[in-house]
Amino acid sequence: MSNLFGIGLSGLSAAQAGLNTTSNNISNVNTPGYTRRKTQLSEVAGSQEAGGVQVTGVQRQYAQFLTAQLNAAQSKASATTSHLDQVSQIDNLLSDSTSGLAPRMQSFFDSLSTLAGSPQDSSARNAVLGDAQDMASRFRSFASTLSDMGDAVDKQVKSAVSEVNNNASQIAALNKQITVTQARTGQPPNKLLDQRDELVAKTSKLINVDVTKNDDGSYNLTVGGQSLVDANGSHKLTTVASANDPTQQRLGYVSADGGTREIPNARVTGGEIGGLLSFAADSLAPAQAKLNQTAHDLATAVNAQHEQGTDLNGNPGQALFTTSQPSVYASQNNTGSATLSASFAAGQTDAVTADNYRVKYTGSGYQVTRASDGASVNANFDSASNTLSFGGLNVSVSGNPAQGDTFAVRPLDNAASSFSVAISDPAKLAAAQGGGVGDNKNANALAALQQANVVEGNRSFSDNYSQLVGNIGNQTQSLQVNSDSESALTKELSQAQQSVAGVNLDEENVNLMYYQQMYQANARVIQTASTVFDTVLGLGR
């Protein structure tokens, strides 16, 4: 008789556990990171006469493979979205048909053509200076906007890195709690496991992380080949100026000794951080370089032609626009005493491109490579004068370099931001070439520069700017297509993952009725046992 009571009581306990689990599922249907639970039941061990049911645990309906796939997809989608959000701003800026730079360049050359028709006309001369100033202002404005975008990206990366570090610290703490709790109770701590997986998912949206599950249930996380969370706890990421080019921000890893190691961009492939770093290197920097190239080549070509003419007073023409000089940055890791300075080689405007360079001292000479792809660049070194020549530049070396010392040479860094009109007197516009009143030869030559293949000897200023607009437009379109595709994939994986781990209210309602009926049935068993027991007692009277 006691067996019948025991069986019924065990059934009541199991049903109550099932009701608790189901109710908890329903309550957390909208809780981020919550994984559906299922009550695990088994027959009570022992003789067949004993019978009964026991709760062996509450199991998370967790699909590790699907979760890993979803995290990877979300990381990739986050990178694409963050890159797309930024490059779309440049696309809108450059392609504006009314406030863009192309209409300003067109107006400037149109005013030169008008001047050629009336070289003595003061209003035509004022129009040239006005359009020149308007164009120069737009160059500076665009340069400032792109620079501000770079600063904003740097801040966003720093903020995201701080969030990654905070998540890593929490994951490390949860690792300890999970292993201790599981060792003490013999059961997986579902709530802690959900919290940890939610933090991993959040971190994946910030940066691509590789996750390894250890035998004790703890997680190891690595980023760019560097350990973020391991048995020793969490480690920190940071941001650093690139050793090879201090103008560029890179992700850094803080080692155990407190030192910082730069993580190459190629290893940071996902998440918001990866997308922002990719935007800075693959979209923003090339856009700035193209804009600077357009400004530099326009200024130098116009100046060269303007200086061949004579102004209204018969004086030789002066430079119409200001020009900047190349910038050189020494690596923070250099050990020698050498410094480099660069200038543009006379008469080699066509040789100057939008490329930046890396100069490395090998111990026996200098190796020059293109910064964008590492391709070798032909360079001549004059040991007598210490002048290194390449890409339309003369680079002077002073001091003694040590083997392995590197320098970043950025020829056109400030060309757009410093672009301005150098003269203010309309009479100093050199429209003539010494031919007296009505001479318009130089004005015609200046206007003809609009169509001349001045940029690298194969395209005009407008073509170069259009190339910039086209490149950004193509990038934006490609990223939009990728974003749409990745969003669809993420949605599919999320649905697949949720089909296993998510709470289905219809299913839980069925479970409620099932456990309710189980509870009621086992109560009937106890009631029956009590009736039988009372009957047996009555027989003894």
C-alpha cells in the first residue's frame, strides 16, 4: 500500500516540477538570451515493486552548432552594416549634384572660359576668383567632413572595444561560477549558462570571436589569434596608433606584462569593430587620398600654367592656389636616429599618385613599398646627397637609421584641407601671355586644363573625381547587396536556432495541460490508495 502512495507522491512531485518549468518558459518568452527548459524524468531506480518517477534535471534546449553559426552570421552582418552605414554618408556627400565638388570645379573652369572671352573685364576676373574661392572652400569642407568621420569612427571603435572588455570580464566571472556550481550540484546552472551565451552573442556583434568549450564547461574566447578569455580570466583589447603609420588606428592587445601588441586589420574580420576598421582602411582612407590627389593635381597644374602668363599689369603670373607638402611619420618602434623629410620633385606632377608609401631601412639600403598592398616601388638612392627618389617625390634622410627602421610617407595628406586661393587682386590673374590688351592665350590654356589628362598622365580632374564618386558608389551598392543577403541568412539561422531553443507558447500551453492532467491523475492515485487503505482498515474491525 505504501508503494502506491509513494508512486502517487513521486508523480505529483514530477508534475509540479514540469508545471514550474513550463511556467518559467512562458514567463521568459520575451527574455533576451533565454533558452527553453525541459523537465527530465526517469523511473525511480530499485525493485520493480517500488515504482515511481523522479526528476533527473531541467535541461536547456540548446543547439551549440546552430548558436555558433548564428553568432558568426551576426558578426559578419554587423561588420557589413557598420561599414555600409559609414560609406553611405560619403556616397551621399560626394554624389550630391548641387552641393557636391563637381559643380564647383565646373563653375571654376566655366569662369576661366568667360575670362578668355573678355580678358580685360573686371567682372569676369572677379567671377574667376569667386568661383576659385568657392571651389577651394568646398575642397576644404569635404576634407573636414571626411576627417570628422575618421575621428567619429575612432571614438566608436574605442567605445566598442570598452564594451568587449566589459563582456569578457563578465564571461570570465561566469566561467568560474558555472564550473563551481556544476561541480557542487552535479547539474548545469541553466540561468548562468544563458547569461554567458547572451554575452558571447553580444560580443560577436562587436567583434568576431572564436569560442572553445572546455571539459569543465568553461569557455575560451580568442580574437584575432589573441586570447580574450581563458583559464586565467579575461584579457583586454585596446586601440593603438599603427606602428607603421601613426595616422591610422588599429586594434591592440594588452599582454600580461602590460605591453601592447598591434593586431593587423586582416585578423579583425567581423562585428562592428571589424566593419569600422574596414571602412577606415578600405573606404575612408582611399576617398581621402583621391580627394587630396584631385586637389593637389588641380592646384599644381593650374599654378604651373598661371605662372607662364602675365597679369593685367604685364607682370609674371603667380601661383593661383596654395599647395601642401608631403608628410613623413617615423615608426614608434624605430631605434635609429634618422629623420626623413619629403618634397615634390620638380616637373613630375604626373608621377604623384594617391598612394602612400612605407620606407624601410634594410641595413644596406632602403626598401619602398606601397602602403595599400605592400607592392614594391622602384626607388633611387643617391648616397652622395642622401636623397631618395620615387613616385614624384624627393625624400631626404638625415641622421643614422637602424636596420628595420620604417617610415610612413604620405605625399598628399593635407592637399584638400589646405587648398585655398593664393591671390586676392583680380588684376593679378594672368590671362595673357605678354601679348598686350585683349591677349587671352593663358586664359584659354587655363580653361583647357579641365579636359587635359593631368592626373597621372591619363585622366582629367573631373575624371579623377568621378572615379572617386564611382568607387564609393560601387562599394555602397556592393555592401548593400551583401547586407541584404547576410540579413536574410541571419534571419534563417535565428529561426532555426529558435526552433530548438526558443519558447513556443502553443507548445507550452499543451505542456501546461499535460502536466496539469498528470498532477490530477497522480492525485487520483493517492486518493485511490487512501480509499483502499481505509477499506483494508475497515476489514480488520
